[in-house]
Amino acid sequence: MNQPVRLEASESTLLACHECDTLHRIPPLTPGHTARCRVCGAKLLRNPKGGLDRAIALYSTALILLLLANAFPFLTLEIGGRSEITNMAGASWSLYRAGMPELAVVVFITSIAGPGLLIVCSLYVLLALRLRLRVPGVRLALSWLSHLEPWVMLDVFMLGVLVAFVKLGNMATMHVGTSLYAFVALIGVAAAATSSFEPQLLWQRLGVRRRR
Ligand SMILES: [Zn+2]
């Protein structure tokens, strides 16, 4: 994550365009406005509408949906009179038992651990800033966000579920569990949550708070 250079004299941000390297001094943006490069038009900084409250609401919803997605059956398969109930963690465990431990670990990280850590870290930073709490590790949690994002692949997991539906459709009867509905909702809410705040603005807010 490229941290903006914080200026001591004001809350404006000094940023280099990631496309053409032109340096810009960006004044504080009002909610809903986006700063663009004056040379190439690339997006430099965005201040999403709704502020921290909207981001906190979306990440709280995402956390509840992730817990629901892991608390109930995901799919129930009926093959030849046998019934097997699968949950999200069970998908990774099935891959491990099938002799694919590496794939099991990747599926677990990208569908459960990665999204969980990203949501918790985001909420930790957002709540600390919103409530002006002087809690430890806020900067560390904020710096982790960009590292965690590549490990969140909820849509890829869903794609795998759809492929399983098609492949197993003729061999087994499949019943959708509560978790699958929660998971589908989680994909949409997580995408909205990710775009609900600008990490660079949070770095700026941390700098402002620190000077108080
Ligand atoms: Zn540019």
C-alpha cells in the first residue's frame, strides 16, 4: 500500500500519479468526490459517500454473513440413498482427505481465513478512527489490508460451487443450505465494503489524530 506523504501544515495529501508519476497536492476531498490526475486523468484519490459509518455498517454485515456462512450447512448431497451434509470448512477438509493438502489450505485461506482477517482488521481500524480510540496496532492492521486483499477469493469459491452443481447435477440430488444464501450475500456486501473507504484517507486520518 502506498502511503501518502502527510503534510504537517495542512490535511492536503501529496501523491504521485500511479500512471504518469506527476506529483499532485490534493486538498481534503468532500464525500463523493474523486481527485484525478491533471495530465492523464487517472484516479488519484476518492472520498466515498457515507464516511466511516457506511464502511463500518458494511463490514459489520459482512462479518455476520461470514459467521452465518460457516455456522450452517452449505450443501446437502444425496447419492444412492446416502446423504452428506457439507459446510464451508468441510470443503477444505474433503480436499485434504482426498490427498490434496495444498489445495485444501489455499481454499481455506481464500474462502474463510483471508476474508475473516480482512473484515476484522478493517473493522478494527474503522472503529478505532470513528470512536477515536487509542488502541495498539491500528497502523499495522491498516497496512495488512492491502496484503490480505489478494487472499480473498469469495467469487472464485462460488464459481467452484457452481461447477460442482453442473458436474454433479446428474449424479446426485443437491439441496442448498442456509450458508449458501449467506455466502452469496457476503460476496455482494464484501465488494461494497471494500469500495466503501479509501485506505489512503485512513492513513491521513491517522496522521491527523496523531498530532492531537
Ligand atoms: Zn497521471
